[in-house]
Amino acid sequence: MIVLGIETSCDETSAAVVQSFKDDAGRHRNRVCSNVVYSQIARHKPYGGVVPEIASRAHVELLPKILEDALAQSGFVWSDLDAVAVTHGPGLASSLLIGLNAAKALAMRLDIPLIPVNHLKAHLFSAFLGEDAPTVEEVCPALALLVSGGHTCLVEMTDPHTFRLLGETLDDAAGEALDKGASLMDLGYPGGPIIEKTAKNRNAAFVSFPRGMKQRGGSPFQKNPMPQEYTFSFSGVKTALRYYLQQHPEVMTNGALPDVVASYQEAICDALADRTEQALKNESFTSLVCGGGVLRNGCLRGKLADLAAAYGIRLRIAEPAYCTDNAAMVAAFGATFDEAMLDPGAMGIDIDPNLPLTSSC
Ligand code: KG4
Ligand code: ZN
């Protein structure tokens, strides 16, 4: 099956072609034939964060050429495509609309199925992309950790379509905390990669930042109470950083800022590893699967590798190129929909900016 993927949920405009097939043992494998990703960072940088109107206008401008490039690089022609998969949520409403409408037009013109894809499920499926990637059959059921700019959660992943939520953040996502922390320290945007670079080889024990409210009760806003030991909270560490900077303004100029940055990164990565460890302790998982933009972070990857070694479990973290938003993960996840799973009403589907990981599609 040859699937075209389209991703426009935030500030990356991306199109990809993925070929999926069964190997000799009957396991589902993917080959990424092309994955064109245009990051709009330069366009949003002057504003210190993503401006939704600029993002959607950029998607309109860039997507046609990116689609042509993705197809050309794949070596296929339009008539070779078997389906179009597209992110329809969660994300920025005005950005999702551009990708979804382009996908609908293509599916109609080529007379092939449209597969609306949940961006969060695609992030977790990104772990199964790449030359050395294991298959779902080899890894699931698994504990799955999703850490992106908008989401932080721990789930049980039975297969690419079946999830049980174990814990999620009560407030900010980890990526959001990194981005906002970087902004407080005047480091620029996007915060995550700058924090990682600045923290390299610096003293992560310089400041002891909080690791989230592990023992306090869940949020009153939570619809489904979760075991407290699996929930995350990153607004406290961000506030602690703010107070620290107010009380120690000298670190902005005396050369100690990279140590503060390293300590901040360490606190966030520790909290992520700690909740993951709780789930490994309490449940009987034999594998850990991780995806999302923050998984590009070497400090976090290292902590998860240590955990996996300590608990003797198989660890699969998405390859760095597939951690941040990309259309290859959308196309590959789309290819897991067999004929019976395709929604005959897909052409009528709308965007859903708040689509949860546990949605039915
Ligand atoms: O998954 P993603 O591309 O977009 C969302 O779906 O949110 O994740 C973006 C997030 C941003 O918060 C960004 O700062 C963070 O991933 N990120 C990183 C790194 N690269 C990107 N965080 C820490 N270290 C990195 N190297
Ligand atoms: Zn994402």
C-alpha cells in the first residue's frame, strides 16, 4: 500500500510518501519513500512563538510545492497512490484546515480513500519508522510515553489503534514548559533545542527545581481521575524558574545561566523518567515506546535508556528525525487502517483541534 501523508497541525508543513508491506513473517513494515518537512521557525521567531495566522498562511503558500516534492522524491506518480492520510486534530484550527482540505481535494481527484489521522497516535507510531525499527507485533503491548509541545502522557498501547490512558499532565506539557522556560531566560524560540544546546556539559545540580506534584491529588478539572503517581505537572517548575530568576538576576550576566538551564532541563527530564518508572514498577510491561518532539532531547533519551536497562525492557524511541512533526508518521499510521477500518464518511469529517489520544479515529 502506498500512502501520501499530510501534516499541517502546527508550524511544520510536511508531506510524505510511505509504502507499507508485510514481511516474510507476516509483520507490518514501512518504507519511508520521501518525507519533506518545512519548518516555519524563521517566520515565527520574531514573535517568540507560533502565530496561528502566520502558520496557516504559510501552509497555504508552501503545501502545493511540498506535495509535488514529496511525490517526486518518492519516485512514484499520483496514480500510484492508494490513499491520502492527513492530520485532522489535535492542533491549530486554522492550520489543520489547510491540510485537511488539500487532502480531501486530492482524495477526490485521485478517487482514493481519505484517512483522517489523530496527530497523537501518529507521534506514537513514529517509533515504528526507520531502517532498524521494530514492528508493532514485536513490541506491543507496550508502555508508551508521548512528550510533545502540547501533550505529555503515559498510555498502555495494545496496538496502533488501542490505548489506555495511564496518566497525563495536569497543566503544561513538558515541551511547553521548555519553550516557556527558554523565553523566561531570554534564550529564544523554540526553547527545547536551545535549552539542550545551552545545557550541554553544564552543572545540572546548580539549582534544585521541583519535579512536579507527585503525591498531591489530581486536578479537579480532570474528567477521569488517574493514579496520582502517573500524572505530570510542569507549571510548578516554570514558576520556580521565574522566582529563581527574580531572586538571582545576576545569573543572566555572570556566566551561570547555562547551569540554571541545565538544572531546569534536568528537573523536567527527571519528572518524565520518574512517572515512567512508576508505571514500569506497577504494571508488567516488557517494552517502552516513546515519541514526540521532546524525545529529540539527549538528556531524556539517556534517562529512558537507563530505565530500560534497569528494568530489563525493550526500549524504542522514535528516531530524532521522526520525533518532531512530520508527515511520514501520518502516512505510516494511515497505512495501518485496513479496508474494514476505513470510514466511508471520511470526506465529510471536520478538523478537531482538541482531539484526544483516546478518540475512536
Ligand atoms: O511534537 P512536536 O514537534 O510538536 C507538537 O506536536 O507539539 O514537539 C515540539 C516540541 C517543542 O516544545 C520543542 O521545544 C520540543 O518539542 N523539542 C525539544 C527538542 N526539540 C524539539 N525539546 C527538548 N530538546 C530538544 N532537542
Ligand atoms: Zn506534534
